[in-house]
Amino acid sequence: MEYDLIVRGGYVVDGTGLPRRRIDVGVRDGRIARMARLNGATAREEIDATGMIVAPGIVDAHTHYDPQITFDPYATMSCFHGVTTVLAGNCGFSAAPVKKQDLDFLKGIFARVEDMDPMALNGVRWDRFETFDEFMDSLKGNLGINFACYVGHSNIRRWVMGEAASERAATEEELAEMKRMVAEAMRAGAAGFSTSLSPTHNDLEDRPVPSRFADPEEVLALAEEAGRTGSGSICFLPLGTTRGLTAEDHDFIIEIGRRSGLPVVIQGLGARSKVDVPGAGWDDAVKSLDKAQEAGAPFYSMLIARPFDRQVAFDETNHHWRAVPTWHEMTRLPIEERRALLKDPKAREEMRFAVENQNRDPAKGTTLPAPQWPVVFVENSPSLPPEKHRGLSIAELAEEQGVAPGDFALDLALADDFETKLRWRMTGSDWAEAVEKSQTDPRIIIGTSDGGAHLAKDDQADWSSYFLGTWVREKRIWSLEEGVRQITQVPAALLGFSDRGTLRVGGWADIMIFDEDEIGPLRKDFVRDLPGGVGRYKAYGKGVRATIVNGEPIVLEGELTGRMPGMVVAPQ
């Protein structure tokens, strides 16, 4: 056989932005050996891609798959949407390094910040590693998808300082040891250094995560150490990540870029909050981006180009009202006590406008935005059938009845005996206009799946299918060729993965085959398939025919093949 695999009859969109070509792709030893009309050539395996788009596999720059990848080597559900390389360890914490005695502490951070179920985290093979290089080595030969990982600041601090990491700034000696560990992780293949100052990031004891106790010089010194390799990137969540970035945030981001020499990747630029979109603040954000670029210290912001979409309930499964104590505590009560509470006039007085006036003081707990009534809709209600709510938001339904939105929602919960299911969706013309405008800036990175995290709220693994189906095919913000480049070559180049993100002779055969007329999100199912029977939302899509990693299909027609061709990927 001349080839291990031939993909025949498709239109090759190679990730460079150049026009598509109707050619075949021949793969040998995991790499693309030839792209041409391969009539008469033979292969051990063939895929008929007639009429389909043959593109590079998607590179997802922001995930938290580092725990899940140890028991789910395919990083489901991302692989079903054409993703072939995932970058984990974002937001300042990673699966390693971690001392055995600190496992409960680290699992607590994953549980609190990223909503990972503690029972599911018990399925991680923590016994196989402590150091970062041991973690990466434990994955080699055990991957379906390609995997890269930042080394987390909170991990480094905890390893060096113990409990004091959650109490104070580091001494010179402690900082020197932390720098040594960052350098060691970079040599072991870390994708870079990640850190967080976000006020929403607390541990299970409601203390700030260790990285939030670092002074500015510590953050800069560790970023600089990561940059000594000359490759990779810095993941940084500034203080204003959830409530809007300030000029001081922007200046500090630029200084991190100056000191490290690496691209700095943040979230939420130009938005009023993490769950908002780059609206009124976008023009000022562009000025900051321009200033950084002129200084030779460019930074980039991840953009959620898919509408925020999460289920909201009135019981213990809901995790969205933590910044609204009266509502959060209500969902944790036994059902009889919930019924009594919502009939109590004094309690109602406290709860009526509590969502609109949630906690905004980091010293008093999380400030992560709660569901906002203008973008919360009825998904399922025993007492309010579809023809009565007509797809209107809670705010609109409350206005029709002349009551406060909080009262409308609580009355509905009572009428349904707490079986109501709401949907929190960031939709509307303002959202669409802002995302359309911001996504075309070259300093914006389309993505932010958060894959592996928040699974009980929303698996955003379908972000790429949404992008290709909505922004490329329907709205035509991008040509197909340029849209593909934005989620393949662009993130690969930014992150230093120079051998990923394009289809070229001699390059790794990471390939996505899809129907451009069909691709898009399909549905979400709640499935209990994590360790311990823990449930999660799984976002399914349509139109993806195959996901190929290093020349071997890992997904064909929506089914896993069971093959394990994935590699640990490091910046070059």
C-alpha cells in the first residue's frame, strides 16, 4: 500500500485562507505525504469525502480537560466537533504539579471554580503523577486527541508555600523556587504559564485561590521565566475579568507581555462582565490593543462567539445564584422548606430584587454574574405551557403581569412545585452586533469552549460547529476559507504549535471532514457517563463526518473508533 489513509474526493481548505481545491489527501506515518489527484493510488484505509470540506483539525485554545483527559482520552465532546488539539491548564490551575497531601485542596479548586464534580474527580489517576513532567509522561500513548497544557500558578504556589500560599505574598527564596519549577515545567513541554487574579476564583473554604495572593512582581517574574524558552503563551485572568477591565488591568497585561516576550491571552475584553459581550467598551478596548501592539507586547482576548446557554433550576442542581445568597440558599433547602420560604412575606421582600442586586464585593464571596431576567426564558413548566410564555423572557412576562421579575420567577417555581426549568441565553440584536463587530479584529481569538468544566451547566463543546454554521455559512461574516483559518492556523500560530493548524505536505495529518451546508449545533442531552455515575450536559452537533488525529480517524459518522493516535503537544 502506498498510503496508510487516503481521503478522496473532498474540497481541501488548507487553513491558510487560500481558496479550496478539489484534491485527495494521502497520509503516511501520521503525516500528509501528498495532496493531489490520487487516482489509482492504494491505501490501507480510505474515506470518501465527496462533496465534503476537508480542513485542518480545530485547535481549541481554552479548555480545562486536564483532569478529564486522564479517563477520557478523546476529550468528549470536543472531538465530535472537529477539534483535534486542546489546550488545558487555563485560569491558573492545572492537574499538576500537586503533592499527594494537597490533592483534596486542588480538587476543591477544580470543583469550586470549574464546577467539576468531586466524585468525578476521584476518577482521575492521581496516583500516576505529582510533578508536571510526570503528568505529561503519564498521558503519552494514552491519548485519542492531541493535548497541550499550561502549568498553573496556583499549583506552583501551593507546592512551594503550602498553606501559606493562601495567606500571603512569597518571599524571595520562595519566588526563586517557583521560578525554578516554571522553568522545569517549560522544559517538560508546558504550553506556557497560566495565572488568575479574578475575584470569582475561590477555593472550597471561600478563600481566594493561591494565585490571587501573588504581588505584581511575582506574576511578572514567573511569566518572564516562562518566556525564557522563547515559545508558548501566557494565560492571564485580570482582576476585572468578570466586571470589566480597567486601564490598570490593560497596563499590567502589556507589562506581562513585555517581560515575558510571549503572547498574553485574556478573556472578556471590552465587555461589562465575563458573561457579557464587547459592547459599549469595545472602542476603548481597541485603543488598548493598539497600544500593546505598538509596544511590541501584543495581547489577545478569547471571544465566546456562541450565545451563552445554560439551564437554570430551582433545586440543588442549580449553580448560578451563588452571588445571590438568599436564592442560592433557597435552592439547597428540602422541598417542604422551600415551599414555606417562598410563601413567607418577609423572605419574599428580601428575595424580590436580590438577583438585580447581587454581591459585587469580592471580600464577601463570589461576584460571578447571576442569570439576568431579560435573557432568561422558560424552557419547561408544568403550569405554563409554551403557548402562554410564547418564548418571552422572564422580564417580559413579569412586565405583562405588572410584577417584579423575581416574584414572577418564584411564583412560577411554586406553581410548578420546583420542577420549572429555565434557560439563560445571551441572545438578541445587541449581542449579535457586538460579537459580529469584535470577532473580525485580529487580536480576538474565537473559542473559549471551557471544555471539561461547568459540565452540569453547559458543555460549550459545540462552539466551533456554531461558528461555522452561523457566522460563516448563515451570516457570511467570514468566507469558509478564512473562517476555517480563524479556528485552526490562527490559534496554532499564536500558541506556538507551528506543526498544527494547516494541511501541508510533511505536516501532521490532523483533519476535520464536514458538510458546509449542514454543520451546526444539534441538541444537548444530560447523560450520566462520568466516573461515579456523575451527569453532564453533552452538546451534539451535525455535519461533522470525521475527526482525524495524526492520520487516524478517532470519530467517524458520530461514533468513536477506539483508536489512540493522540500526542502531547508543546510549543516550538
